[in-house]
Amino acid sequence: MKRALLVAGGSIDPAFGAAYMKGAHFDLLVAIDGGLRFFYDSGIAPDWIVGDFDSAEETALRFFEAKEDISWMRLIPEKDDTDTEAALRRAIDCGCEEIHILGATGSRLDHVFGNIALLGIGLLAGVEILLADPKNRIRMIDHSLRLTKQEQYGSYVSLLPFTSSVTGVTLKGMKYPLTDVVMTCCSSLGISNEIVEEEAEISCKEGRLLVFETKD
């Protein structure tokens, strides 16, 4: 399985990013615009650099421009998609089957929601995409997902419908189980559940469900 790590220009703690990279092997490292600073500070060369560079720091940009063996994808500022979406689609086109994105959250809530929406691209392409920061790991499902208590990201699991409704929601191995429930977008029913068995299963029949693994 080909795995990619994309680092966008949102909020990213350098220590968290380094630990995240150390704990997993990635075949492809991609810096997205302002995310270039993370690679510069960490002393790591990305395989690709993508962006219109409206938020990239000049020092980091010039440093990597002088390096060889880095692929560049230069975008124009006036475009219909974000730099992150362009990088994500490029990684999928190159055969990546699992994509992790850091720096996708932060103070710009429009960017945060936009990045969460990009998880749907993975469903359409059959690629698993995860957004992660020090407190959260987020993914989108339209079928089923198994989470082990040993490997979960934090103590809580929250579920929010991304579509107007999600039918057949069933939760097993969790503190608050559900069986064949319809979840709607105007409800907080799925907030702050917990895995109580060695493995939990989340499944649904129709619709798209956001799964948040969170740390308090």
C-alpha cells in the first residue's frame, strides 16, 4: 500500500508532526504552501511542493528552490480549488491508497470545514484519507469502520452526519450502542462516545458519516 503524508498551511505543532512521521512509514511527503515551513524547520525534504505560495515563508521557499530532486506543482491564486485539494487529487492520481493530512486545522474555520469536506474525495476514489492534529483524527465513512481500543486516537469517538441524514447507523463495542438508527445533520446524538470493548464497529447503510477520534 502506497501511503502519503501531506502537510498543509494550517496550525501544526512541530513536535507533533515529527512524532507522527516517526511512528509511520510514508512513501510520499508533500508540502502544501505554508506547510513548507514545517519541513524547513524539521530539516526534512519533501518529495513534492504544491501551492500558489501566497502563504509560504520566503526563507523556506527559497531554501527548497535551491534543492534538487523535488517535484514542484505551482498553482495560480485565482482557481476553483484549494492548494490542499490539488495536492490531494495529485496524490490519488499517483496511486496513493492511504493519505494523512497534517496542518488541515487551525483558526480559519472556513479552511477547516473545507478540508473536512475533502475527505469525501477519498470515498469516491476508494482511498482512505485522515486529517490529524494533536487532539483529533478525522475521517469520513459510508459503510463500516473497525476501531481497536488499543490503537484508537484519544479517549472519545464522535459521529456527525456529513449528509442530511445517515441511515442504518449501528455501533457495537461502544459505551452508547446504536442499532439501525437514522442520524440527521441537526442533532448532536453522536457526540462523545467511548470504546468499551477491545474492538468497536461503526457501520451505516446510506449517507456519509464523519468519525472524530478525539483527546480531551
